[in-house]
Amino acid sequence: MGERKLIFFGLGMKIGHYALDELDIWNQKNITFIVSSNTKIQGGNIYRIPRSYTNVQHFIAASDLVVSKAGWGTVSEAISSGTPTLIISRSNMVEDRNTTDYLKQHTLCRTIAWEELKHLHLDDRFFEYSPSAKNRNEDCKHLIVKDILDILYS
């Protein structure tokens, strides 16, 4: 990875049991991290979104990669902007599992277990958004709306 990359790291709220300082990725020199204002991690390449800033979707759209739990707000912004997404698996959370299964079915994310994330070294493959997924991005937005309407009207 030759150029500097920007990662939106969407963990912080309701993730208190994860020790963020255990992650090796903070030490990668060619990566700048954007985290929420309440994320308890510090470093020269880590920047917090100010608590008063309400347009977090701008940071997601500007990022080269989103690393997040499967919260639908972050995930939907990543899909809308076409930003490659790495979801941290939380199989004990039914909502997360359903969202992750849906995204994987449509090739819209990669997943990683917390234990794998601890020692992850990010390389170019994590920043690639599969061409088939990128071409289907608009189709997928329509599919998601259709699936929601099917649920509402069934």
C-alpha cells in the first residue's frame, strides 16, 4: 500500500467490552483513522469527529474503508457512498447477524471476527470494492427498498 488511506472506524458506542487499544492496525503508518467523539483511543493518526458535527455520512463517503459493527446507519451510508466495508462479526447479536447475512449475500461487505481484527494488517485488498458490487450498488439500493416494502405490506 503506497498511498495514505483514510479509514472510518465505526466502533465506540455500545462496544465497551472491546479493548480498542489491543488492535495492531492503529500502528500502520500509512493509515489515518476517523473515529466518533466517544471512542476511547488515542494516537497521532487517529482523529475524532467533533461531538457537535452531525453529518458523519461525509466522513464515511470520503473514506477508503469503513470498519464497523453492523449498525444499519453506518452500513447504509457505506452502501450509499460505495465505500468498501469490513464488518466486525457479532454473532450473538441477531440484528447484526441478519444485516451481515444480507450484505454478504449481495457482496456488499467483508466480515472479520474480533480476534482476527486484533492482529490485522490492512493491505490493498481491503480497500477494493468488488466491481460487481460497485456496478450493482444502485440496484442494491432498490432491492433493499423493495425488501423493506415487502416486509411492511406482507
